Amino acid sequence: MHVKDLKSYDEKIKSGKVACVKFYATWCGACQRFAPEWEALKEKYGRRAVFIEVDVDQARELARQYVEMLPTVMFYQRGQRLRDKTFVGGNRSEIERTLSHLLRD
């Protein structure tokens, strides 16, 4: 699910499910390489978690608040950002480990 503004972003992260958010750009090579991994994670965990995609060029306000490098993946639980669960560069194994851990609760 793609979001472009702060209001819809807030609504999605407060859905009650674990939220996994990917910040990316279409011109970013690392983001393009990570895209199939992201899709595989969505396929595997999509029924139990919310997957949110934010194109930094279409949502500049969000990008300025949260992103320094691309791709960036962060997690929310019960509407609260888990600051120690932010990953840069698309490390699927770390992201999947985090999802598995958060979804055990």
C-alpha cells in the first residue's frame, strides 16, 4: 500500500497490526535490487502485518522526517515507532527476523 502524505501514513501505522514501512525512490539502484525481496516479505507476512511503501519523491514531507539513506525500512507496533528496528540498505534477513519476532506476540 502506497502513501503520499502524513495523514494517510499515520492512519496506516495505527491500524493495530505491526507496520513495516519501506522508504524508496524509483531512481535508487539499491531500492530496485531490494524490490523483489520486499515483495517476497509482503507475500509471506502480508496477512499479519501492514506493508507500507513511501516513494520519497512523492512524499517529501515524510522523507524529510524519517529518511537519510535509501532504502530505509522501519517498524511500528501499536502505532509506536520502534526506533531500534530501522534498517538501511534492504537487509532482508534482519527485516525478516524482526517481523518474525514482532509477530510472535
